[in-house]
Amino acid sequence: MAKTFHLTIASVAQNLFNGEAVSVTLPGAEGVFTVMAEHEAFVTPLTAGTAIVKTADGEQTFALDAGGVAEVSDNQATVLL
């Protein structure tokens, strides 16, 4: 079984995703990047694009209309839109 981490994707209006993920691919300001379990800690701005969340049950996509910020630490990631 693949390792997972806790992922939250939220905007002011709603919580889009809150659960365990195998990976999340995000449109960073310097290019697309993927976060997996036990990733090194960092904070980065996001551009408009698509977030691709892979879970043990499949894959989900979310539109990031205006970008945001991603924070990764302690085997969890938070994406604020």
C-alpha cells in the first residue's frame, strides 16, 4: 500500500478536499510540482491551473482559478485558494 499524507484544499467559501492522499500535483509559480508522503517542508505560491489529487480510491481534479498558496510540513499539506 502506498504511503499517504493529510491534504486539505480550501477556499474562503468551502473546503474542497480534506483527507488522505497519495500525491497532489499543483501549478507552482515556477512550474508544476508533486507532493508525496514525507515531503520536505516548504511554502510556495500557486498560479491558476489544476490540482490533481491521487488517493487510494482514485483521482480527483480541482480548478485553481486564481492561484493560491501551498504549505507542506509534518506529513501534511494545505492548499489555500
